Amino acid sequence: MSQKQNILQNKLPKHIAIIMDGNGRWAKGKGKFRIFGHQNGVKAVRETTEACAELGVKYLTLYAFSTENWSRPKEEINALMELLVSTIRKETPTLMKNGIRLQSIGNKEDLPAKCRKELEESIKETEQNTRMTLILALSYSAKWDIVNSVKEIAKQVSLGLVKPEEIDENIINNHLSTAAYPHPELMIRTSGEQRISNFLLWEIAYSELYFSSKLWPDFTKEDLFEAVINYQNRERRFGKTSEQMAQSV
Ligand code: IPE
Ligand code: IPE
Ligand code: MG
């Protein structure tokens, strides 16, 4: 029986972020090359995207390639970039059919031209879709994003457009690549690793963290539902006491 019916619509996270980890170990466990794991990870991307759309989650951010991942063997990087191009091409009609808008965060300049082109075309084609926004983090790292934000703000200060004493959380937030999206209430990482690996450091200041021991290619819709139920059973206090939270509802 699906866990979906146990999910409370009035406590649904607006934004879920996922660190899709464990593709390499999944493939190795089957005696295959790492890229076989990445290829099989696409199915889990489809499953989680569908699950979020079905539930009514408005934003889903998937960590697909980090700044640090550029240090992997050249063959793995090339294969990943090829997979990205073919997946975006293949999946765009499904995004259109399901009303999903594609967006990306990260340093697009670093991506091979073919990859950037495919990504930009799909972003353009899906830009009017309103049911859900799927954000791919590509050549992304949170520190990279924060450094860029600081540079932009420093420029404005040097031009006299912003006074140093005016810099607040909103100004920093508005210069991040995630400025247009709400912060994720729930962050999931698969593969049993319990670390953030330079993902959305600013935005997850108050996110609930959920670690699944499943390797990413094995992650299903039901696993996503389970994570949401786990999230819904938590008390988010934002620094207050439990008693204060009870009074405010
Ligand atoms: C996650 O799986 C996908 C990417 C980082 C691109 P990994 O490739 O990190 O798989 P493991 O962690 O080595 O098993
Ligand atoms: C994080 O996974 C990046 C992505 C999922 C894209 P990694 O496998 O690269 O992270 P570490 O090296 O285990 O921290
Ligand atoms: Mg990994």
C-alpha cells in the first residue's frame, strides 16, 4: 500500500532539495562501471520528480554535479555530461506534458557548450509551466554562490548604490542564484553519507535533514513519500520552545 495517503496536504514542504548520492557504489556492487550507476540514477530522478509533482510540492532541487566533481576522472565527467544532454533532450516533452518548469543553478560557463545549449533550450521551452519547478544544480557549490553574491554586493557598494550598513540577510539572499525560490524545508541525502558536500549552505539554515541509506538508483517514489512523512512528524521550532509553538497554532 502506498504511503502517499498518509501525507498531510496542509504540512507539505514547498521545496525539497536532494543530494543524489551513491550511483558509483550501486554500479560497483553489480560489478559494473560507475557510469552504469549514473545511467540508472535517471530513473530515480524521474520517480522523485513525479512523486513531488503528484504531491503538489512546488520546487524540487536536485544536486546533479558539484564544483568539486570536476576533479573526477575525465572519462566519468565526459560520460556524465553526455548523459545530461541526452536526458534533458529525452525528458523535456515529459516536463511539458506535466507542467514542469526547468531551471538551473551553478556555473553554466563551466559546462561544455553542447550541455549548456541543451539546458538553455529546455529552460526556455518550459518557462511558462507553473505546476512545479525542477532546479538542477550543475557545476554548483554553495561557497561559489556565496562568493559571487559577495562580489556583486561589493560592486554595488563601490558604486555607492548600497551602503555597507544596509547589507542584511535579504540583500545577500537576493544575490544568490536561488534568490527566486523559497528555501527548502526538507533536504534529503541518499547513500548513507551524512554530510552536505557544499550544497545550499545558506538556504538550509533551518531545513530538516533526512538521510536515506538507499543508493540513489534504488530511491523510489515510496522512499520520497516516506521522507515527507518523516518530515511532517517533526516539530520545527525555529529557536522557540515547544510550548510557544503549541500556542501559535
Ligand atoms: C552521485 O553518485 C552522483 C554524482 C556525484 C554525479 P556518486 O557518483 O557520488 O556515487 P558514489 O558516492 O561514488 O557511490
Ligand atoms: C555530492 O556527492 C554531489 C552530488 C550529489 C552531485 P559527492 O559524492 O560528490 O560528495 P562527497 O564527495 O561524497 O562529499
Ligand atoms: Mg558520492
